[in-house]
Amino acid sequence: MTTIALVTGANRGIGNAIAEQLAGLGTTVLVAGRDLARCSDAAAAIGPGAHPVLLDVTVQATVDTAADLVRERFGRLDILVNNAGISGRIGVTPSAADIDDVHAVFDTNVFGVIKVTNAMLPLLLRSPAGRVVNVSSSVGSMTRMSDPAHYFAALPAMASYPPAKSALNSLTVQYAKELRARGILVNAADPGACATDFTRPLGITIDRTADQGAAIAVRLATLPADGPTGRLFNDDGPIPW
């Protein structure tokens, strides 16, 4: 039985690398994103096992339509990777934050995950081994952010991206608690800073590739039945909350 996976924000960057790596394992991958033309190009580049899907995580109608498409074409979903995310304005302190910017980041990075996961959940429950992977970040680790000895302590205080990832990490735990008894494992993946369109505005040199960053998400998406759930992982293992 062919494994069916849906990856949001999969037309470029880490999401595209996740889709490509899953397809390389023989998985049928739905390349989901806000721009159907770009998703079509990305799916064509991946190969015949990849299919484009229009899905904007902030627009419920597109989420519902995508779920209907999966139901009609495949009848179930085995892997959901919630990868779509935005950074908002980097380096803006909480006291100077634009509430509209903060809301936009949470709308995509947190509320969008709830929209997509809940819409796809009936299909995941039809899978013999449902897996949900939320692409997060260790900048959401309050342990590391509050540790004076960790290099995160030198990062500027921000009101949008790190708090949104902290919220996503907490949400991961709550879904894991709810779904473990039903055979669905839910984990968060920290791909690390990779050289993608997402990080280029930072103006710093990053040697890590999207392919390298995608590996942890793929590993969590293919966990065995006795694998962990409700945790945040990077290449080196679990990350403290």
C-alpha cells in the first residue's frame, strides 16, 4: 500500500526538500501551497509521484477543498507535514511590535496548523500509521531562550516568530496527547537555519542546505509505531521546551 503524504508550503525551500525526500522513499506526495502554478512546477520536478494542491493555510475554504481532494482521490492520509510558515518582521522588539504583523505570523504558523490538521484528521484516522510533523524551530525553546549561557540569549527580543514557534511546540504536545491512543504520532521538527528564501533576508551566510534541514522532518514522518510523540527534535535529538 502506497503511503500518502501532504506537505504544506512545499513549492520551495525546506518544504520542497521534504516532499522530494518523501517521494524518494516511494511516497505519493501532495505538494501544497498558495500558488498552484508554483506547486505544479515543483511537483513536475519531483516526479510522477508528486501532485500539486492549492492550499493556503490561512484560508479555510482552500483547506477544506484540499481535504476533499485527498478524500476523493486517495481515501486517507498517512503523513501530514505542517511546513508552511512566515517570519514576520525579524528583530522588532515586543515593545515596538506591530500587532498586525504578530497576528499574521500566528495566523500562518499556529492557527493555520490547527486549520489544516483538523481538516485532515478524519483522513489521518483512516491510516494504519498516521504521522503529523510540525516544522518548528528551537528558537521556540523557552529553555534555550532564557539560558544566559546559550547563544540564543544574544538574539534580539521578538514578539512574533519565537513566540509563535513556542505556541506551535505546545500545540504539538496537545495534539500528541489527544491522538496517541488512536495511533497517530505528532512531533515537531527543528530543521535549523538553512540557506533558503526564508533566511536570505537575514543577510548572513548559512552553509546548511534545505536537504539537510528536511531530513529530521522526514525521519519523524516515517517513525515506527513505538516511536516518540509530543517532542521537538533536531538532528542531534530532542530539544528542551
